[in-house]
Amino acid sequence: MSSAMSVLVVDDSRLTRMIITKIISEHFTDWNISHAENAATALQLVKSKKFDFISLDHNMPDQTGFEILGELIESQPDAKIGVFTANVQKALRKRFEEQGAKFYGKPVTEDMILEFIQQEA
């Protein structure tokens, strides 16, 4: 992955957005990273810009990650979507994975982010 990619980090936690951004920036210095602190902002961004990767939180105050997943996929059919959430229920994991999203439990780690970014889908 030598060319610059574009990543959207969707999480209501500023700390989580910072951690994910730091990890990606350290390994892929030329990548473009955008942030959304809620579902509404994420949906606005995916309508105006192409993303290669989307990291998505599930538990957000306005809508859940699962509630917006369909719109994200519709707007960004080629983007790889990784769900990073503290809500690690098996049923929820299954629902996300059935829609094609990769599922990770929080806390976010460097290994998780790199696995998500470097996956061969």
C-alpha cells in the first residue's frame, strides 16, 4: 500500500480518535485521515469524499454504528469498514460481520489497527 489512502475515523471518544490517528499516521505518513465525532458528521463526510478505510464505533449518542452501516456501505462500496467498540456481544459482532464489516473489541491497540488496515479483503 504505497499510495496515499484516505481514512475516516468515526468515534464519539476524542481519545479513541486520537489513538487511531496516531497509529495510522506513524505507519502511513502520507495517508489522509478525517474524523467524525458522531454518526451525522460521518454521513455528511461519506457523501462528499471517498474513503478507503472507515473505522466505526458502535455506541454513539446520535445513532449507533449499526444504524448507519448501510448508508456507509452505500456511499462507500469499496471502503473497508472496521468496527471498534466496547460492545462485544456475539450477536452484535455477527450482525456487523454479516454486513461485511470487520469487528474488534476495545480498547483499540496498534495490532488491531494494523490488522484492519493490512487485511486482504
